[in-house]
Amino acid sequence: MKAITRLAAAICIAFAAPVYADGMVENVNGITLDKDGKVVRFSAVLIDKEGKISQLLTSKEKAPKQLDFRHDGRGLTMLPGLIDAHGHVMGLGFAALTLDLSGTNSLEEAQAAIKAYATKYPERRWIVGRGWNQEKWGLGRFPTSADLDAVVADRPIWLERVDGHAGWANSKAMEIAGVTGASKSPAGGRIEMVGAKPSGIFVDAASDLVAKHIPAPKPAERDLALAEAQKALLSVGVTSIADMGTTIEDWQSYRRAGDAGWLSIRIFGYAGGIDNMVAIAGPRPTPWLYDDKLRLGGVKLYLDGALGSRGAWLKKPYADAPGQTGLSFLASAEIRNLMVRASMDGFQTAVHAIGDAANADAIGAVEDLAETYAGDRRWRIEHVQIVDPADLPRLAKNGIIASMQPVHQTSDRLMAEARLGPERLAGAYAWNSILKAGGKLAFGSDTPVEAPNPFAGIAAAMTREDAQGQPFGGWIPAERVTREQALAGFTIGAAYAAFAEGKVGSLTPGHRADFILVDTDPLLASPAQIRAARVKETWLGGRPVYKQDDIAKINTLNDATSR
């Protein structure tokens, strides 16, 4: 606990700033978008005593003489604080504290990393981590428990796939969980088998058969994970995030940080299911707390799994697994009943749907409910990765926000081709088609599934090329969006999706003074330069909460507390 207290104290010291005061940040290449997505440029911003924008100034306008502070922006580009429309805050934090396999490029590299981790932490009863991806490894199959037993057999291992929709267990973990050849796959899940025995891979709902036996993190460990997540987000310019799947334990950690004064990002909470929604907020969405830093306003519901584990629910069988169409987690009546339960108390619904069958059912559910639950509901579908082209216009027609993650497209394209076949790609990651049909986009990262850096997402959205520039000209290039539209997805679009457009998302008088100073102008730079952009300062509510030089102090302390 002392280590966490020291880390929290270091964050407060490193990010220390005067109380709210009238001030100005000048000498900047200022860029923001207005409510219509038009670019507004300026050279200085005035901040009032409430930590809000009071005025944007151009180089021709004079600044007030009576100011409590002036800050030199050193000619850097100022952008609104970027918003991640879909992430997992505590997942990101715990990913920094557990075994990370996302950088491994083969099964052998993963095995070496697991063995090294087990040697480094002999006292840990379970080896827990995430990030493996058999597609990236070129394995041609799922890994097995035998692959884990070969490196660690005496301690249970549980490793989540990169997308969080499958888990990988060794024999010891399955023994503790009581999983045998006689075990049955639960509804909405699948135990992968090798012959008559479980292989060690558990897809979607089946994961809980093993995961429920892992000791729950202590509150102090949760607080440390939150501190790690904040540090990671602020360092890449993310000042607000829609937390998809907030649990009561997550909420308690956010409240502890808010009460103690070290909550340094804005969290738009979407409860992980109806039970968490009721436990956190009760009969109605919470108010905005801690100067608009925290609110639980919606609920996250799951309709299907992910493409990588063949859990995405498709209208037709997978091209590379003809006997499978994925997993439908909820019957049509069930998803509608849950949406009604949330909507009747004023909660926004965000439905996870990746496959074309899941997206069609989610759209149909909105169509069924919209007449009864009228008004500004801002129905959300999360991911919207594979949509039947015939269903795309229905998104706009029903006012559905497509909450999408551009980097998923560059990560998934080869897998998507294999899973679907070339003739079924017309509605895949169809950003431009959604916009052209009058739909609304909100962009995010799905961190920790992907790195939280929004600049990689901006570059992917405008090029549909990966970090190596592949494929040249972009994958299905007709679905590229403009630079301005890409930036909008991470600012005004993401704010609108969370009912926060009156508070954040643009540098507009009356909005919170959330902004970043970055070394790259995303409206002029090349895609490679945008990907390489470095955030020099991050401000929240008119106060600095991250400076590139200061973060080294926190890293040093965190290294010390982890030993």
C-alpha cells in the first residue's frame, strides 16, 4: 500500500499546478473543430478561473493585461484533448502490471516470455497476462495447454487473447477449474477440444470457467492499475475515455482517486451489464462528478464475440471454418429486454456487435425500441466491424452512433480476408460509407486490445494503411476518411457519443480547457509523421497533468515500487 501511496503522491507533485486562475497559453499553432466539423485556427487560448475556455485569440488580437499566468506554447500544435470513444481503463492498467504478450511474434517468443516472467515472479500463485495472437504468430491453429505445460507446469497460467475474447490455460489451471473432457461449453462460449480433451482454449463465455478461479485484485492493486492507465493515456494525449464495461470495483477505484484528488482523466462510464449499472448508479445515470471527470451514463451489452477467435456472429459460415457462424450471446428477445431495462431508467445503451448477423440484430433492436423510447437516446453500437452493405443505411436512419476503432482494421485485415473471403468484405470497417449515408462516427482504440495512441488511429483512418504503409494505397481505399473527419472521430464525434459535447471535444468558449501540445500538425503532416507524433504537454481543466519531462520522475518511482 505504501508503494501505491508514494506513486499517487508523485503524480500529484509532478502534475502540480496553481488553483484555477485566469491565464493564457500563447504562441501555439492552435487547431480545433467547431460543432459542424469545420477547422478553426488560433494562436492563443484564454482560460478562466473555472478551468474553462474563455476565448480563442488569433495573432492579430491582443491579450488582456491582467492575467494570473501566461504559458509559452513554444510554437507547438495545440489540439483539443483527444477522446477515446471505446477503451477499458482498468484493463489497460492491469496490462501494465501483468504479463504482456502483445509484442511476441511467434509461439516460441511467447513461451520464452512466459518462462522469463515465471522466473522473475516466483511468488505469484497464478501467472496472468494477455496479448497473444495466433494469427500474428502465423501458427495456423490455436495454441494449446501443452504449449504452456512445456514451460511452466507447476503453477496455473491464464492468458487472455489480444481481443479479450478467448483465454489460454495450462493443465494446472484447468485442473484447479475442474475442466475435463466431460465439461460442456456454456451458452455464448466454446471450449476448444483436441480429440476428447479440452485444448486449453476457452472462447468468450467459456473463459469464466477458468478465470473465476483467479484471486481477485485487492483495492490497492486496482488503484495502482488506475495510476498506470492514467499515465499511459495522458502521455499520448488522451484526456477522456469511454470506459466500456465498468464494474462496481472499477467505479470504487475511480471514486477513491476522485476523493483523493488524483483522478487526472475524464471517464465516461458504461457499466458492464445491468447488474453493475444498478450497483453503481441505481435508478438513474449518475451526475457528473469531480468537475466533470466522472460519470456513469450508460451500459455495455454483448451480442457476439470477435473475429480472431471466430466468435463474431455471422450471417453465413466462416470461409475458413465452414461449420461455424460464431456465437450469439443473447437471443433477440433477450437483447431487447436488456435495452428496455436500461432505457426505461434513462441509461444509454452501447451494444458490442462485430459480425454482420450481430450488427443486423442490434440495428433491429434499436428499430423496435426507438418509437417507445423516443428523444435523444444516442444508441451506440460498438465496433461495427462487419456489416451487410444492405444494413449500412439503417445506422443513419435510426440515429445509431458507430463507435469504431480504426487500428482494428489495419491489425485485422488479413485475418478478416481469411475469415470472410473476398466477396464478403464490402461492409468491412466501412467508415466512409457510414458517413456518406448520414451516420455518425466515434473513434477509439479498444485499449488494451490495441495501444491507446490516438495518432495511430488518425493515420489509419485517413489511409487504411498500417505502420509499414501496407497495403500501398490502403485496404478497400474507398472507405478512407479525410484528415478532418479522422480528427473529428477522436474529438467532437467521441464527445457527442458520450453526451459530453457541451463539455469537451472542442476548444470552444465555455468548454473545459482540455488540450494537448504536440510536435505535429495532423492536418499537414504525412501519415508516418502523424504516427510518430509526440505529446509534449497535456492539460485538463486548465491545469497541466502531463509533461514529457516530468513523466520520467514517475517512471523512476514506479520502477522502484515494483521491486
